[in-house]
Amino acid sequence: MNKEQIAVQFRALQDTITQTIENTDGSAKFKEDLWMRSEGGGGRSRVLENGQIIEKGGVNFSAVHGPLPDKIKTKLEVDSDEFFATGVSLIMHPENPHVPVVHMNIRYFELGNGSYWFGGGIDLTPIYINKKEAAFFHNALKLICDKYKDDFYPKFKTWADDYFYLSHRNETRGVGGIFFDHLNDSIGLSKDELFNFVIEIGQLFAPLYSEIMKTNTAKTYTAKEKDWQLHRRGRYVEFNLLQDKGTRFGINTNGRTESILVSMPPEVKWTYQYEIKPDSPEANTIDQLKKGIDWLQFL
């Protein structure tokens, strides 16, 4: 599996995901924006807005190459002047506070010297945590992880807890999922096996999240619940701008800013010293934004 073949598969995955989300939403359509990167490569950004379920969603594909920026070379501690990177990244911000936010990214990186690795992650960010739903989500991820290595799920679940963590707030972004990076044949799986794992995670997204969308979209919500959603979206913005490595990588490699920041929600609120009443549904969610929760126990 060479880099061109991987890019073709990732591009096809973008098609499958956008079609499935359109069908599930039943209203809005993705608008496509083709772009080119001056140093080499380009991509397709697809954005859906004001749908029946999804208020704003973005599904990006990119395949870029060229000189490796010095700041990235230093950070990665590599001795190579060229790079190739391809991936699919997405974010869904629903209208209804009872439909969770979701993020997914799968990526492949190769240096001019031939070294390579895969990375990715998928995590669920409920506005109001439903333990059964969190267990459903995590179990689906575990089933795929277990097909490849017994330690994948516990290792990648812990990695997600650590990565999707707002250290300045002392809380996780949501109920987590899995996160992995720098996977290559040094872990005992071939390049083709690693690709199969990564693409299976990508292919899981559409049916898994569509089920969550359909389960929750008919639930009614109050103005207070919508207000809470807007404040929780603020946490999402804080993470993406202050801590997310993918955002920084895109900016540092002269990526397309509009595509990088498509992850931003359409509407957000910050209120100074926002009051959360004890024993409220909002307080219950905050109490569960912790690392190390075994969500599978709630199956």
C-alpha cells in the first residue's frame, strides 16, 4: 500500500461519509470547496450547514506534500527535507443539545527518507452525558481494535483520555474514544494491516454516528439546555485553539485556514462565572468529565 493508494482510499471514504450524513440528516447538502496548496498538493473541504439535525458539519480530505517546515522538523526530531501527508478529518455540531458533538480524524504521514506512520482518533462530546450511549460508542471502537491487537483499545482509550483533555479546565472534552499516533511496523503489524485498522475506524464513523443521530434527534429541549450547549461548545473552541496538535500542524505547514478552522461551532457563548447548580443535569455532566472512566461497564 503506497501513499498514492492510501490517499485514494481516504478520498473515497470522504465520499461515503458525506453521503451517509446527508441521508441521515435528510435536509441539507454538503457544499464542496476544492483547494490547492502552493507548496504541493491540495484537498476537498465539504461543509454542511443548517440541516435538520446537523447545524454545522465539516468533512475534509487532503493530500499535501513538499518541503518539511523547519519548525515541524525540529518538533518531530527527524532529518528529512520532504514530507507527504494525507487524511480525512471531520466534525459534527448538531442543533439539538441531546445529539452529541463528534470528531474523527485518520491520517498518514511519510517522510522523504521513506519512514512513515499512521495516526488518528475519534471522540464523542455529549452536551448531556448518557452512560449507555457512551458504552455503545466505546464498545463499537473496542470491537475493531480487538481484531488487530489486544492492547489497542485500552492503550488508545487512555491516550484519548489524555489527549482530549482541557488541562486549563481540569476536565475531559467529553466521553473520549480512541486516539493513536506514530503507528508503523515497529509495533508488529505490517503497513497493510495498519492501514486496514485505520480505514476500518474511518468506515465505522458513518453508521455509528448515524445511529446516535437518529436515536436523539427527536428529543425535545429547553432554552436552558440550548444555552448550556452553547457554553459547552466554548470548551470545544478552547481545546481546538489552545491544545489541538492537528490545528497547529495545519497552520505550521501553511494549510488552508478556512479548512482547518471548519471545526469551529457556528455559535458559542462564554459567560463569566457561569453558574452550575448542584445536582443539576449540567452538574452531572461536569462530574463525569474525568479520565479513566470505564464506559463499557454501562453496557
